[in-house]
Amino acid sequence: MRRFYLHKRAGIYYAMLIDQTTGKKLPARSTGKRDKAEVRGIVRDWLRDGVPIPSNRKQQPAGEFSTLASIISGIRSANLTPTDAEKLVHGQRMTGEHCQHSLSRARVHWFPAFDGKRLAELAMGDIRAFYHWPMPSPQREILFC
């Protein structure tokens, strides 16, 4: 069984090591080198001594969400829109731009219609009334797509 694979990205060699116990490929790591012979020596060192942790990455403290229970509790107490919740469930990223757009839409349309109610406090009647809230139809189509 092979112990590693090498491939190039933008002229730099990346090494994909193989976990010897499971036989699965590990995520590719950059060697930072362009010479294949030098790269093989680096990868042999990694196999012997272990793959180094990049020095430019800082260990971030776990903070208040250090256990699975605290993470789930934090998500349950957060005010998430259905779209945000769906993105979390499907593992998609919520960028800052997405959050700004969502907050902007909420300020313009949701806050005036729901009088400060939180998502968990809404009843089906509130949502039906919101659908008929006075707004131009193109905006309604954008909101309900």
C-alpha cells in the first residue's frame, strides 16, 4: 500500500498521506516546495516524525461552547431564520454578507410586521398575515422564493 501521494497546485507540491490503519487518504498538506526530490524528503520526515502544525494558525480557545451540549444549547437559544437553520443542518457556510442581507430584510419586512416577536413566538396566523402584509409584489416574490 502506498504511504502518500504527491500532486501540484500552482507549481507547489502537496502531499496526501495515507492513514496506515484505515487505508484512507488524509487531507492534502502543502510542502511549500517546487522540487519533487526535496518534497519526497520532506514527506519522509513527516511520516517518521509526524506532520507539523502550521505556525501561522493560532489555537482558538473553546470558550463557552466547549462541549456538544453547550453548542446545541447555544443554537437552540439563537434567533435563527429558517434559511439559517437549514444552512446549519446542511453544513453550508453563513458568510458575513449573507447575515447582513438577512438582517436587512428582517429590519425592512419582518420587524414592522411582527411587532418585535421572536421566531418561536410566531403562530401560523401571524405568518399568514405577514404573507398579505402590504408590500409590492416583486419584493414578496423575492422573500418567498
